[in-house]
Amino acid sequence: MIEAIFPGLYRIEIPLPGNPLKMLNSYFIRGDGRGLIIDTGFNRRECREAYDAAIRELNIDMRRTDIFITHLHGDHSGLVSYLSAPETKVWGGDYYLQASARGNAGPQWSYFADLIKQSGLSAENITLQDHPGYKFASEPFDRIEVVRNGDRIDVGDYHFQCLETSGHAPDHLCLYEADKKILLCGDHILAKITPNITVWGAPWGIERDFLGEYLDNLKKSAELEIDLLLPGHRAVIRDHRRRIGELLEHHDRRLNNILALIGDTRMNGAQVASQMDWDLTFKTWADFPPAQKIFATGEALAHLTHLTFTGRLQTELRDGVVYYSKKP
Ligand SMILES: [Zn+2]
Ligand SMILES: [Zn+2]
């Protein structure tokens, strides 16, 4: 399905079969000289067919179209190589470039074995092969021009500023059109679903607080004047401040729940994940498929790391597993 949202700006629904996100919102902007695609879909047949149909329907000439990728996740970046003509410029963040250029040998997986071990998940026989992002990775692609916070991209009447909004991914990017008050926000803010926040490093000695960065960037986004938020999944959002308020509250509740769960005990990431409240249909932790256990543990670790960075928890390493307890 294609929806004209603004003059020259279209939302293209790309199906994500078997994925709880159901579909990706790709956007196309028709410029005078060159057009721009924002995010693409997975590199799988159903997404390729949907994009081929959109190219026909919108009469897109890829030799005169560039691509902007909000972040490395395959549902956003998977078709970059498939869609690009030799003339196509591809813009994205530095971490995305490192990840994309090296495929499954990239930095997004180099810490994974340590994460599995240090979170306590290795006791559940989980391996990298259980991660769908690893299983369905795109071919390595390195023709990416790195953009940074404040860089400008002009497409016809649209004058975008790149905004770094790390949190959901290490260098997640949004495109802001200040005159039209539009923010193309990838997975930074979504309606109804809470963007997954994880850690992008081994928990022991981790150097970045990704949840902390996410919360800071949400607050910065709330200060922008926005009439229309165009997210990577689900419906467009008109009241961005209200949605940001709900997301901030959600994480605050989670942080407090985790502190209460830990109480005066000592727990590792997988133990915390197994006892948190999840909005999922599985009755017990044992029913979680391996991929869901990885996502849940990543989410738990992001919160545990934030509580450690903000001085509320302390960590200790025991037999290679990181344990969290209240800081006296
Ligand atoms: Zn994502
Ligand atoms: Zn996504």
C-alpha cells in the first residue's frame, strides 16, 4: 500500500512476514533532480516484490534516487544493495557503515558470545545462530556516506537536518524538516509498541549507557516543534510529546520494577529478564523462544546498565557472569 502523506512525500508499506512488527514504513520523497528513499525492508522475497511494485507505481528511477538509512537493523537496511543503482548515494551513520561493510563479522556481533555468557543466558544453550538479525543478515555493503548530527540533506522542497538519536541503535538517525515540522524517526519513537533498547557491548566493562542515551534523546526530541512524526513501523504520530511522555514513563516503571525485583538479592541479566513483566503471550520464561529470550535479556541489560551508570546498582563478576545488586 502506498499513501501520499504530504506533497511529494509517500509512505510505502513493506510487509515483514512472520515478524511481530508486521510491516515497515519506507518513505519516498520526489525531488526536482533526485529523489530520496528512507529505509527499505528486509532482504527477502516479499519485501523485494513490494518494493519493485512501489517503484513501478511511483515511477521511481533509482539512477536518480538516493537512500537514507536510519539504523543498521535489517528491516530498515536490508534492501540497500538490491535497490541501489551505481548512481545511488546511500547515507547512514558510522556504526551502520562498520556493521554493513563487514556483514556478520561486524562490530554488532563481536561482543555477542560475551553477552550470552555474562548475562547468564549461556545456561539456556543460546547461541548467535538464534538471533534473527544474524540469520537473515544482508550481504556486506560498504558504499555508505556517513552523516552526523546537524548534516543537511536537501530533496526538492524538503530541507532535512540529520539528528543523531542513539539509544535503539548506537548511531540511530532521524531526519528533521523544521519548516514543515516533520520528523522521520525510524525506530526512535513508535506508536503502540515500545522500541527495543538493548546493549551493544559485553555487559562487563560496558562503556555506554544506551538506555540513558535513549532517554536523553527522547527528551531532546520532545523539544522539537513537530506536527507529524513519521515512524518506521505502525501509524503516524501527531502528538509526539504525549507519546514521548508515555515512553519515558514506561522506562521509569521498568527501572523501578527491576530495582524491586532485585531487592536485597543479587541477580544476573537473564534472571532479571525471566521475572520482568512482558507484554507477550508466553506463560512462562521456559516458553520464550530463544530469540525472544535474547531480546528480553538485552532489554533487561539496558536497564541494569542504566541503573549501574546512575549509581543505583553495583556489579560483580562471578565465574564469568555479571551480577547486579543494590549499591549500599
Ligand atoms: Zn530497529
Ligand atoms: Zn524497525
